Amino acid sequence: MKNNILTVGADLGNDAFKIIGPSKRELFIMNILAPWHERRIVQEDTRYPLNLLEVEVKNKNEYLGKYFVGGMAYNFNKGILKERTVADRHTGKANDTDTLIVLLTSIALSLLKPNTRKIHEKIVLGTMLPTEEYFKNNRESVSLLEQKLKGTHSVKFLNPIFNSIEVEFEIVGITVQPEGLCAINAIMYDDSGELLDEYERNYSERTILGFDVGALTSDITVIQNFELRTFFGIDKGTIDPLNRIIDYLKTEYKVTVPRHKLDNTIIRNEKLLIYGQEISNLHEICKQLIDYEGRQLVEEFTSKTAASGIQLPDIGLIILCGGGSLLFKEMIQKHLHRIPMIFSNNAVMLNAIGAWKNANKIKNEIHNNSALGFAAATMVD
Ligand SMILES: Nc1ncnc2c1ncn2[C@@H]1O[C@H](COP(=O)(O)OP(=O)(O)OP(=O)(O)O)[C@@H](O)[C@H]1O
Ligand SMILES: [Mg+2]
């Protein structure tokens, strides 16, 4: 095997895909999909190419069709918007075709290079599944995902800004971990997967919990003496307060506000206008509902932690990550204040960075094995 295999890390988030490309470039793509259609445009707004993802996708030999992905799906969906909702909590990600389309598009995007019309690459992919899905039925989803992804895929970028680029990539190696574990790897290990001295020195005797709060699911990873001890998932995330706020707006104002729009309004502390009128006490209502759901999350965290044999005083460190750790930060701090905590300053990308490190490790193994294979072949000669 040649030495030109690239590394990609992908977090298949229910809310957004987080991708770390071969040169460690970070990409954030909303997990929304819509069928492609011809648009009537006079002048395209080309300031944000990431909002111009119109693609034609092939998974191995199966033609998956033409789609708008991410911001483009949000802007041009003609009412047919495919986004993950609470109903998808138990349908899983591994067997979901929409997830596959967004993933293949995101990987292709991370492989783009300037002034090249046809791109062919081999990659090793590091990725993850929600903890409960990962361990279900003897890891059947992990096998399914690996089986779907290993092989050659192609993505054609249809918007003129991309110059008809076609990306063909072969996934030659793949590593899948439970969500949340990747984030711990991102914090405690270096790029080649070795434990950082700082952690070895200061945390070897502590029980460390990774707590990844996502959009639909939250994932907990327990480590003792740097050995994995247990994992569990919680069916809660940022979608819970968001849905409550959407319900409130429906009841009080007779309007349906899309989740991603509301999400952006809250994060950016913006106004929400309905028929030109500002909803006056929106941020106050949001705070109440976020606090309420945050408390529920902490309660479930506490009881599930106890059920897995760990009492709160036994926890020496919690590493918090995922966008939800930012939304629920106050509540988590308030109710778990005695436990030492690290809130990552790159909370949203952390899982993807860990997946990239995992993939890097696999890539080095492939290289080493192929070097051994080469030595053996030469000796036989
Ligand atoms: N700066 C921020 N402040 C507050 N909340 C934020 C911030 N950034 C992101 N979020 C919240 O994080 C959520 C998305 O989190 P994240 O990207 O971890 O989810 P995901 O990985 O896509 O979902 P899942 O883990 O369920 O698959 C959004 O709903 C948003 O409300
Ligand atoms: Mg997540």
C-alpha cells in the first residue's frame, strides 16, 4: 500500500457533523438534507461556499441521488426537510441513509484541494456511534457501519462555485468508538494516541468521567487508572428544551419555529421576529426551560452513575463536551459543583478531534504492517 493514505475524523452529530480533515482542518456541517431541485437564481450569494452544498452521491455502486446538504438544505428545502428529531433517538445512525449522505458529502468536502477537478484519495476514517447504539446486540451497528463505509464512494459538487469537482475516495480503514470516548481521547492523548504526561502525573488514581451532551443523546464514559470501566447513554439533549420552547411559541403565538432557527437565536442571543414583531420575553422563557431540562439531565446522570456502581464522591474529574455542555453549563455546575470539572474550550469539535487521533493511530498501523509485508515479500524474493 502506498504511503498516501489520509486521515479523517467524523462526528456524525444529530445536530451537526463535525469533521477533522487530513490537515486537521475543522468543518462544521448542519445535519440537514433536502432533495435537490433546479433553482431560479439571478445572482448567487457565494460568500459562504459551505452553504452551497448541492451534491450527487454514490455509495460504492449504489446511486443515492442529488441533494442539498447543510445550510443549503435549510435555505432551499421546498418544505421537504430531513432533520433528526426525537423520533430518531432509537432508530440509530448506522442504518440511516440520510446520515450516510451527509457523511459522504462531509468527507468529500474535507478532501477538496484548489485547482483540481478530479480528486482520488484513500482514507482511514475515525468515527463514532451513540453509546447505546454502539453496544446494542453485540455491536451489530458497528459492523453495519463499517460494512457500509469500507470501499469506494464518490461525490460530485454541483454548484458552479465548486467548479464541477468530483471526489472519489476509498475508505481503506475505519475505527468506530462510542460517542464521548473520542472526546476523552482528544483531551488526554497526543496526536499519535499516547497519554499526555500531565494526565499520567495528576490523574492516575482518579475516576474520570467523560460527559458528552449532544442534541439528542448524552454519552458517559467512565475511566479508572486510564482503563475503560463502563459506558452508558442518556436519552436527553438540547432538543428537549428546544422542543419545549417550540411548543410554547406554538401555543402562545400560533407559529411553528424550526429548531435550527430557534437554536441559533438562543446561542447568539438574537431577537426572534414573528410577522415583524419581537417576542418580548423569549430569552427569559428559554432560560427557565433550559434550566428545567438541565436539572432533569443532571438527575438522570446521577441515578445512572449510581446504577453503574459509582457514587458522586468517587468521581475525581468530569470532562464535559458537546454543544449541550455549553447550553446546560450553569445547571451542571450548580448541581454537581463539588466534582472537579473541565469544560472544554472546543466542546463542539472535541469528539471529531479524538476520532481523528484514533484514525491516525490506525493509519500508522496500516503503514507499519504494509512495511512488514514489503520486507517479507522481499525476503521471499
Ligand atoms: N456556544 C454555544 N452555546 C450554547 N449552546 C450551544 C453552543 N454551541 C452549540 N450549542 C448547542 O449544542 C447543540 C448541539 O450540540 P452537539 O453539536 O454536541 O450535538 P450533536 O453532536 O450534533 O448531537 P448528538 O450528540 O445527539 O448526535 C445545539 O443544539 C446547541 O443548542
Ligand atoms: Mg454529539
